Amino acid sequence: MSIVKIKDKTFKTFIPESEIQQRVKAVAEKLNRDMDGKNPLFLAVLNGSFVFAADLMRYITIPSEISFVKLASYQGTASTGEVKEVFGVTEELHGRHVVIVEDIVDTGLTMKRMLETLGTREPASLHICSLLVKPDKLQVSLDIEYAAMEIPNDFIVGYGLDYDQQGRNLRDIYRIIE
Ligand code: 5GP
């Protein structure tokens, strides 16, 4: 168990790198089975999913593509409830099998917004792949087909996720100590 301090907050190890890798690999294997022959387009949501997306893609063994989109709706340790626009989608989504790659689904409002926005571009199918899900915080109903891990409501950092833009480089996932 290790402790890290980021700015004014203290965090302790929650999910070690080895377990993260096992879970990411398991999700990738499910995608390899389900998406075989569909040339899926992975749309990874920056910034938080960049580490997850990089590991996930390297466990994907079927022909596929990846691109990155951006939105931001979160500051500090509490969701502002504000959801911003999706931008950076330059690919033609019409007729494509699209998999949204997110770091974490918390209230689900961000993901719902993404589904609505991307849905207007008429993909053949639209799927959710999230490294983490906080099931007790979900405010909307979402079909999260590819979730690597479910976690309790604590605020977490590491493996791409930040606290006030820091901590994304941590190899393990850490939870906040209140
Ligand atoms: P939602 O719209 O589902 O409430 O929020 C989703 C976004 O909030 C995530 O993409 C992520 O950026 C941020 N978020 C939610 N929970 C956490 C958390 O525990 N840690 C960090 N670092 N970000 C979080």
C-alpha cells in the first residue's frame, strides 16, 4: 500500500497495475469476440482515457481504428453537473460500429450526452467501453457493455485520471483518503 499526496489531497493505492492490466485485457478479449469482422472505430475521450485507450488497443487483435475526441465537464473532486460539447470527431461515423472509450462513468451524464451527439451521425452501432463505473452514482440508465471494473463512490486518480490535472502518470489507481 502506498500513499501519494497531490496538491492538498492524500490518496492510497486502490487497484494495482497488475489487476488493471488483467481487467483491461479481459474487456479487450470480449471486444475481439463481439467486434470481429466489424472494423470497429474506437473513439477515446481525452484527456482521462489516454492511458486506458493505449493499453486497450494493444490487447485488440482484430482490424480496428482509433481516434480521439475531447470534452470537459469536471473540476476538482465533485461533478459540476455541467456537460460540454463533444469535439474532434472528424471521421465519418455513418454505418460504422463505434465504441466510445471512457475513463470513468460517474453520474453518466457525460456518456448520455456523448451517445446523443454521436447518435445523430447514424453509426451502425454505438457501444460504451469504460475503464471504471461507479454504479451507485449513475443518474441515467446506460447500457455499459464493456466495463473493466466497478468501484464505489470514492474519488480516484491515476492510470490517466487526474486530480486537478495531476496524477495521470501514476501506474496504479489510487483512492482519496478523506
Ligand atoms: P459523469 O458525467 O459520468 O458524472 O462524469 C464523467 C467524468 O467525470 C469522467 O470522464 C471523469 O473525467 C470525471 N470523473 C468522475 N469520477 C471521477 C473520479 O473519481 N476521479 C476522476 N479523476 N475523475 C472523475
